Amino acid sequence: MFFPTVFAVTDIPAILILPFGLLLLLIATMPLSPAGVKHLWDKYYPLVAMGLAALVALYYLARIPGGGTVVAHTAAEYFSFICLVGSLFVVAGGIHIKVKGEATPVANLVFLTIGAVVANVIGTTGASMVLIRPWIRMNKIRISSYHVVFFIFIVSNVGGALTPIGDPPLFLGYLSGVPFFWLIEHVILQWLLTVAAILAAFYVFDARSFKHMPRKLQTDVTQHAETWRFDGMVNVLFLLAIIGAVFVPEKYFLRELVMLAAAAASYRLTPKQVHEENAFSFGPIKEVAFLFIGIFATMMPALGYLELHGQEFGFVRPLHYYFSSGALSSVLDNAPTYVNFLQLAQTTAMAANPAAFAAVHGDPAATVGVLLVQQPLYVVGVSLGAVFFGAMTYIGNGPNFMVKSIAHDAGVHCPSFFGYIIKYSLPILLPILALSGWLFL
């Protein structure tokens, strides 16, 4: 994300941050509101998001020195962001995995482990879309709410913490100047421990469930191995094209054009039957596209405020960034949370060692590069807090609600919003994430 520098000399009215807070509040609460109110939100959220975006953008253009440059950079980075997320969504929707047979606890463990790795290659959204239906089918005899919850924990969130493709916040970090493989080098051990701990907790649940099955069903499951069939395999080539596009130079939007071309070719060449079996529609990505127009535009004042006043928050330890960005990512979208706390980390590091940043003043990418050298654990804390804690609620990350919706449509009982938190997130996930942070940060 582009971090404006004009606020070092130009403050903004605090009231201009309200559209950002209002939009995030609406995103968090409207899906949980009564049916009548939710219907209105579903109908008019594009107008709400774009209206708030226009309000802030017009103020920048009219009243902020250099505001046009800020708006232009923000628009360009929104375009890059939505091209990546949208192209992965379309291509993943063209891959259908058919499974026959039933899974043992060990087979489920292997499946989720693969899902955690795949999430870094096709994104948590792509991995969730591709894998949730086979996950439900292979556990159809004893599918339960915990299967859905742990899938969200691992595949839709924690698994995708290693690469910029894995989760939208990390792609924003990549656009800001964090090198593609930097996170893998710095968080691999923490990622392995966290994923392993969540898998161990899942195995306890799944082994108990398998043990309580009638013995005849247990025998059938262990004696009949699963069979797999992959449809739409041409889309693997398009996935590789999207991944390769990440390394294409930014000039003339070549990277984004390659992604859009791959998505268009995928949609054109994928058999209609595959899209029907995946219940593919553009509804989810349409919602993301409109809401993030509002998020990108309305967060500009918040970023400017953090640049000017961020040091006043007193966040000076990596754990502060891990738990703070994690707390907000639990109930708000984790992409803007990441951007705001990365900005705060820069501001804090600059205040502590201004000489180190003096030579790169006004160059956002170079500023991030200095931050990676001066305070690498700040960036680790922000990155893992935003990605890991997105699993704490259904609204912490975009794929969470998509997985819940698909599971519900398939007849799987899913916990309520608060049931998810009380039964699973607080007693199981939070202690694991806290231990992970304390050990490594």
C-alpha cells in the first residue's frame, strides 16, 4: 500500500477518519443483522462503499496538498490488489475435485496439511474454494461442525502466512516493498509450530469422532481407500501464470494484465459443468471488489494520522504489533488492519532512529526496506497477527464466511457466530496463537 508522506507537514481533520470506521463497522455487523436489514445491506452496499470512498477522495482532491497524487497511488494499488484476488478466485472456481470414499483421522490430517501449503500458492480464498467441497464429501459419514471450523483455521487463514499470494494483507505488504520470499525466511518456524499445534488439536477431535463411529463403519472407512478425480486441470496452468505475474515489473500494469488475461482464459475454457459443480458465481468477488473500493479510499486519512501520531500509541515491542493487529483482524478485515499497523511500525521505528530513515524520506518502498533491517520483528508481528487472528471469527477474513456458506448449503451444521468463538476460537485457537507469539516474538 502507498503510504502518503504529505501528512508529515499537513494534518487532517479527525472527523475524516469516521468514514473508515463506519465502513468497517458496517462490514462487521450487517451480515449478522436481522433479515430485513441484511437484505437492504446486500442491495445497497456498493452504493455505501463507493459513496464513502468518493467523500474522502473528493476532500483529498480539493483540500489536501498533493492529495491527487495520494488518490492516484491508492487507486493503482487497489487495482493491483483486486486483480490478484479476482484472478485467483476465477481460476480456482474452475477446478473441481471429486472424492469417493471416507477419510480416516490420519487422511484428514494429511489433507489439511496439504491445504495449508496450497494456501500459499493459490491464496486462502483460492484454496478454500477448491478444497472445501472435497473436504465435506470425504467426511460425509461423520461430518461435523469442527470439520468446518478447523478447515477455516488452517486453510482459510493460518496456512497462508508464508507468501504474498497467501493472504491479501501480505500482498499489500509486497506492494509496499516487502520482498516476496522475506516472510518465508523469517516466519517458517513459527508457521510450522502454529500449524502443527492446530493440526494436533484437530486430531484429538477427529480421533474421538472416529472412535465413536459404529465398528462396521470404521472397518468400511479403513478398508476402502479414497479415490480422487480432478476436473478443470487446464486451470493449473493459469494458476502458474498468475503466480509468475507477481514477479512481472509493475510498469504499464503488465503484472495485472497477465492476471486478468489468465482469469479470462480460465473462465472461457473451463467446462460449464465444472462451474456448475462448484456452484461458481461472481457474487463473492463482486462484494470484495465494491467493499475494498471503500476500504482503500477511506483508510487514507487513517494512514496519514498514523504517520503523524503513531508514536503516541507506545507500541515498541513486536508482541504489541502481533496482538494489536491480531485483535483488530479478528473482528475487522485483516487487509486494512495490516496496512495501518505496518504504517505504525514505520512511524515508531522512524521516531526511535530517524537517522536510519533520513536518506529514504519520501520513498515508501525504500522506507519499508529500512524497516525490514531495523525492526524485522515488527513486520513479522504485524504480518502474522493479521493473518493468524483472521481465523478468530467468521468476519476476520473473507474466505471464512464463504466456507461457512458452502458448508451450510451442503447440509453441514455450522456453529453460530458466538458459538464459533466460545467453543473453538477462545479455548483452542487463541492459546495456540498466544504461545506462538510469546515463543518467537
